[in-house]
Amino acid sequence: MTARTTAPPELTVTDVTVRFAGLTALDAVSFTVAPGSVHALIGPNGAGKSTCFNVLSGLCRPATGTVRLGDADLTRLAPHRIAALGVARTFQNIVTTQGTVADNLMLGRHVLSRAGFAAGALRLPHARREQRAHLDRAREIAGLTGLAAHFDSPVALLSYGDRKRVEFARALCLEPSVLLLDEPVAGMNAAERARTVEVVHAVRAELGLSVVLVEHDMGLVMRLADEVTVLDFGRAIAHGTPDEVRRDPEVLRAYLGTGAEGEEDAA
């Protein structure tokens, strides 16, 4: 597996505000994801976590504020252009169950293909070489994410936890510098959650990328995150290490004492 030779660029969110029909979903939210770190976004239902992810991935444009990846301004870019600049995302729900694991991971390689459609259709030598290289890389990523034994298996026949890892692996196939994980262990049993934690650790160590994590499982957040940003009613009310955030009075009031852990994010 090829590791990143340079640190990924810093992801900086500055004063981002999003409004929907008069409702303020994000209110001047700012935070910075340090290169190579795991940064968690937490908060109760309706706090704005999913809206924030939609801004980072280009599915939602803010009314004000900016999102920058190093020197690149992502704020007004379309999702495919943001992906091409190195930001990949998974979703709360499993998106695809058609085809094999290999088929799904090769979808993630599509944005990196240089051979044109005609060259691929005609099976020209350079297109075949590129296809083999992409397939080899997809197989490496399957191994890193614990899917090597299922590489040629239909996704529909896999366990729920393995299908979630297919989503994870497909995002990695874009070779991102920043990976957005939207509730990666939602719906998993304890063994599947533990395996996912191992995979995230392995991916971070092996590939050297940054991870932004939205998750309700506080145990997972405390084990994985280097920094945590807490949202409440669209505002960032706390930043810090997991231990600092866990002791913050505002966080205890707004989130940890609400019993919201384990519920789905309605933001």
C-alpha cells in the first residue's frame, strides 16, 4: 500500500452560515482540521452536523463563510470538483448494493481515470494498462479495509458491517487527502464497531490522510478523535481534545446529558 509522502493540506472552515427558508442551520461555524488528524463533529439531533458535511462535500452552499483545503477555495465548487481536489465522503445510509465489491471500488477510481471513454471501449493498450492499475489499487484498498476475502463477492450478499466498509473503501479509492465519515458505525453491532475503529486507525496510519467524523457513539469518538467540535442549534459551542470537550459544562448541558447518543442525526 502506497503511503502519502507529504502531509495533507489543512481544511479550514471559517464563519460558515447556512439558512433554509429562514431557519439558520449553521450559524457562523468555524473550525480547523489539522493535517493528518481525526476531527469529530458531535452534537444533539438537529445541531447541524449533516448540514456541515453537506457544505464540506459541496451538496450545500453556505450563505456566508468559506471552506478551504490548503490554498483551494471549496466554498462554491460542485461536488465532483471538490472530490477531484481530494475530499471524499461516505453517507449514513448504504448507497449501493449492486455488483461486486470490486465493481463498487472501481466506481471510486473513475474520477482518476485518464483514458477516455472511446479508448476504454476500444480496449486500447494504454486503457487496458490503466484499468489493471486501478484494479490493483482497488484490491490493495480492499485489503486495508478488511474486504480482501470479499473482493469478487456480490455486495448484496455481505453482512451489514461489511457493506458499510465497502462504502468506506470506495471513498478511499478516490485517493482523498480528507475523508468525511458520516456515522460510520451506525446500525453496527459491537464487534462490527470495534472492527471499524481498527480500520480507521489502519487507514490513517497507512495513508496519512485527515478524517472528519460525524458520530453519535461517544465511545468511538473518544477513542478515535484528536480534536472535537461540538455543535448545538447550528452554533459551535466547544472545541478541544476529547477529554476537554467531555468536561465542558456547555457540552454536558447541550449534548452528553440529553440521552441523544445512538439516535439518528436529523440535522
